[in-house]
Amino acid sequence: MTSNPTLSNYSKIIDISQPVGAKTACFPGDTPFSRNVTLTVEQSGCVNLTSLTMSPHVGTHADSPVHIKGDLQDLSAGMASHLPLEAYLGPCRVIDLAPLHDGITAKHFLEKIASIEELPPRVLFKTRHQIRYQVWEDDYAYLTVELVAALHERGVKLTGLDTPSVDHVDSKTLETHNKLDKCGLVWLENLDLSDVMEGNYFLVALPLKFTELEASPVRAVLLA
């Protein structure tokens, strides 16, 4: 009987989340992070309290289906709270294409996995050697529709990358988002893979249980 991997199988935790704060860049037109101090220890005598405002797409995050389809007033399905947790937890492969500022193609993917006997069902793409999280950069790498088809054919159920969107910055139809959804894949955006070498890892990137939002921030880590 093959034993399931546990935390004892890994000796290192690699944080692949981008920092979130007032300096964090976000997609043009989206709501940046801001903090409001609602109570201080000086005022209360015992606690500091804050509140925050931000788009759930700021920093490292997972999109849910209602981001691209459906009715935001219908809370019965499609929200971040309905994302399948098992997809965000388990063995994954990091593929290093850095530096790349264009569409990631099926050829990129297939050449990288040609010698891999057993591909994990989660694939992350590294396209940058450095993440400048405080600077908006619109010449980012994105996933092509043909790549999504190739991922689906190889049994991948989660993919992600270190840029703001799986679609091109100028896309008006979000064809890659829609292709991922149609193929039953979930995805992560705004990862930080700058300190990660190509190889196999164990991914932990659980979305929060937001019942009324179309996306959720995640604290993504790789176990090595």
C-alpha cells in the first residue's frame, strides 16, 4: 500500500504569495488595498482594530466561476466559497519559462513535460525572475486557449502563473478564463515563483470561504 504524503515528507515551506498592502499594484480600474484604523490600544486600553477595502483580485488569488458568468445576486453557486478545495491542495509541477512576456503555448508546455513520466494534476508557470508587486506591468505572460486544451488533455485540474491574469491585458472576451471554466480547471493568478526552481512540489493555496465574492485571496505555499 502506498502511503499518502504528509508534512513530515517535506522539510521546507516556500511562500509563493505576493505581499498585499497600500503599495500593491492592481489591475487598472480595480480597487486597491486600503486600511482604516478603527480603534487603537491607546483609545481602547486593550486592542488595536482595523478594517480593509480591496478587490479580491489584489495580490495572489483564485477566481471563481461567477467572475466570468452568472449573476452576482445568486449566492447559491459559483462564489469563492464553492471552489473545490481539493484542487488547491496536492502535488504540483512548477514549469520555468522565465523570462517570458507573451502567451504561453501548448508547445511551451509539451516540450517541458516531454520527459516526465507522471505529471502532477497541478501545474504552475514561472515567467518572471523578479516580481515587482508594487508596479503595474502590462507586458505580462498569459495562458493561451491551446495551452488550456493541452493541460486538460493531460489531466491537469489546477494551473496558475506569476502574472495578474490568465488572459492578455487587452482581452475583452476573457477567452482563456472561459476555456479554463469550460474544461473544469481552476486557476491562480499573481503568484511569486521568483525563488522557485523547476520541479515537483506540494501546493497549498486554499481560497477563503467568501459567500458573496467572485474571487478570494490565498496564502499560497509550496512544500519541498
